[in-house]
Amino acid sequence: MTDQSDEALAKAVAEKLGMVLPTACVPGVAANVRLLESHIATMRKPAEPSQ
Amino acid sequence: MTLDFDAATLAAQVRSGTITAVAVAQESLRRIKASDSLLAVTRCLDGRALQEATAVDAKIARGQDPGPLAGVPYAVKDLFDVAGLPTTAGAARLEFADPATHDAEAIARLHAAGAVLVATLNMDEFAYGFVTDNARWGITRNPHDHACFAGGSSGGSAAAVAGGLVSFALGSDTNGSIRIPASLCGVYGIKPTHGALPMTGVYPFVDTFDDIGFFTRTAADLALIDAVVRDHAAPPTSATHAALLGGWFAQNLTPEMQSALATLTNALAPLPLVEVAGVAQARSAAFLITAYEGGILHAPALRDDALSYDPATRDRLIAGAALPPALHAEALAVRDQFALQFQKLFDRFDVLIAPVVMGPAPRIDHPVVLIDGEEKPARANLGLMTQPISFLGLPVVTVPLAVPGMPLGVQLIGPKGSDATLMAYAAELERNGVTRRTVTEAFQ
């Protein structure tokens, strides 16, 4: 998902929320979608052992 | 006027008639007006402050008990309802909203105890940030170096206390928003056990994590304020076994913080080093829960008028609102597993100690922190070491370490319900000289 263009990511978000996304929001929303994707990946990684 | 603004000292002076509450309020208001450049205060409440102070003095004149916080000046993060004023939550879009009809419950309790409300304070918009970089009210400056951030999102609260403008300040902490500015500004702060302090009349952000708390100049003042704001405080027990969290909490530290922790370890020896697994996963889960719940809360307003938000807040909220509910449930399940490790640690230790942030306050002209050798935005990443703790709803007292230079703080973390014990432990560290408020050149 994160290799999609800013416009494609923002469009997918707008459709999920049922909102018209102003053009000014597109780069920031896309950047945040990518950031959240990275946190999803981290959350799902196996935990390192504690000492 | 040379006046010690420690809450206990001021209250004793007012109660004994050594000084009037009106004189204290006037001094606080004068200091606020002389400190415009901090950008800590959003509204100065001269009329209300003088009215409350006059009422305290009248009670004393009549021989009535004015309350344990008689005449003590304080201020609140601008997400607490103040009767007659719009609650902005740091958002320009709410600057002219309908005024609150009642004070927040915490303010009502402080009023009844004789405290005097003098101002509302700057914050990150809707509390979504760690630096107090506000599009409408500006960037709150660190009283110790105006070129540096005060931290956030309760940056105005920390700066007002550290700068000597007020005796204490209310703030809120969802992912670190009390602990981080307390650390960067060199004052004491408490994030209570989740749900322990009254949330009525507080603008929400993330229900799963939101708590109110407060900033003070001394550890002793923490218990004084807490006794007023809290419903039922458990008596403190003696904290005898402390440990230092390593692993995740020992990584990415600046040389200043490494040195400060080494000094702390010597002072508290023996201070065993312990680790927990899965902190990165926990922090990311907290990040996702925050994005989801914050996004859902704001989704209707964003659909209606997205451009009325600060772009840095808006785009985070929009992206978060689009996360699926199942992911929220998955993140909560991660929390349950993560909590088990802390339960085991608390079988052995009363207090776990960890840095609040990696080092001193970042500079405003270089707003980044180093994580694994890469520069990351401070606004979103200063909570690296606070998010995994509030994720669990644990109480935390932040104490300023007795270090030269810019302030550094550590978290004193305990099991749920141990708030009083943590405050007592902080007071003990203060008495032993391990912690102390970082003094500014302005109003000491």
C-alpha cells in the first residue's frame, strides 16, 4: 500500500471516510498513512526477548 | 517582588496573614505580563483571579478557613472548561466557540480549596503533539533557553511553572504530554493511574489513555495539590525497591542523559537494571490507538471543515480516522500481553525508573530527535519512552534530575493505584538532593 502515490493513498482514505479531501491535505495524509503502516508492521513483529 | 511561589509556602503565608491573596494574584499577573515572550499563556484572567483572591482574603478576615491552597495562583491547559470562556483545546477553529457553562471538575475542586485561577495555557492543537507548536498561539518557549522547545502537548503548563509565573498548573497526558514538558522544563509532574482524576469538563482526545495531571515546583507540592483534586487518595506506602528500565529505555540516549542516569544509579545503589520485551510493539500499538481514537473523534468536524485545522494535526487525524476498527482491537490485545511483564516486575519492585525523553529539549530551529541514528520529527517522536508506559495506564511521577545545564527528567513508574507512593518517593529523592527543580533566571 505504501508504494502507492500520494493521490492514490489520499483517495483511498477519502473514500473510507466518505469525505471530499481538500487538495492541501493530500501530501500530509499520504505521509501519515505511510507512517501508520510502518507502525502496523512494527506492532506485528515478534517481540525481542527480554533479559 | 521577591516571593517564593512554592504552593505550600504561599498557602501558609496567605493563611497566616503574612501576605494577602490579592497581592499574590497581582504578582502572578505581573509576572505573566512580563513573560509574553514565552508564549505560554493564551488568556490572562485578571478579573476572575482578583475576584477569587478577594474572596479568599475576605474569608480570612472573617476568621473562616480559606482552604489548603488559599491564594495559591495556578493556570490551566486550554482544554479545561472555564466558565464563561470558550474551551479552545488549542484550536483556532474553537477560539470563538460557545463559552463553557461550568468550570471543569478539577477547577471547581481547586476553587473550593482557595486556589486562584490566573490564566489559560498554550498546547499543541487538540493535544496531538509533543512540542507545543501551535498554529494560532505560537511555539511555547523553554524558560531555560528560548531557542528550545518547552515540550508538549502541555507545554504552556510546564513553561508557566518553570518560569515562575504560577505555583502549579493543570495539564493532560495521553502519551506523555505532562511527562515530556515537565522533563524538558525541569519541574515535577504527575500522570495519575488512568481514570484516577476527574475528567469532567476536559476536552477529550483518546479516551483509552487520556488523564489530567499537574505540574509543580516541588515534589512536596504534588501531594498537596493531589489531595484536593483526587476523590479518594490511598495512603502512601514506603517504596523500598526500585529498578532502572534498560533495553529500549537505554537506547538513543544523549550523552547528557547517559551521564545523568549513571549519577542516579550511583546515588540509589543498588539499582538493578531490568528489561521488558516488546516495547517497540507496545509503542506502535499506542501510536495506532491514538491515531484511531483521535481520528474517529474528529472525523465529523474534518468532513465538515478540514481546512479549519492546523495542517500538522489535521492530516494525522484524517489518516487515523481511516484505520479499521479491527486494528484498534488488535492494538488493545497487544496491551494485554505487554501488561503481564510489568505485573511480574511489580512483584519485585515498587518503582521502575526510566528516562522521560532521550535528552534535553530540542532546538526550535532544528526540531528533530535522533532515533537509531536517523533524524525524526520531535513533534511526533519525543514520546518514544513515555508512550509504552501510559499505554498501560500506570501512574508516573516525573522528577527533574539535579544536573547542570538544560533540564533532564526521569519517570518514576509504579503499579496502578500507587500514585501516593510515587509522590512520597519523589519527595524523598528531593530531600536527598537527587532531584531538584531547574531554576530559571527570571522569576525563581
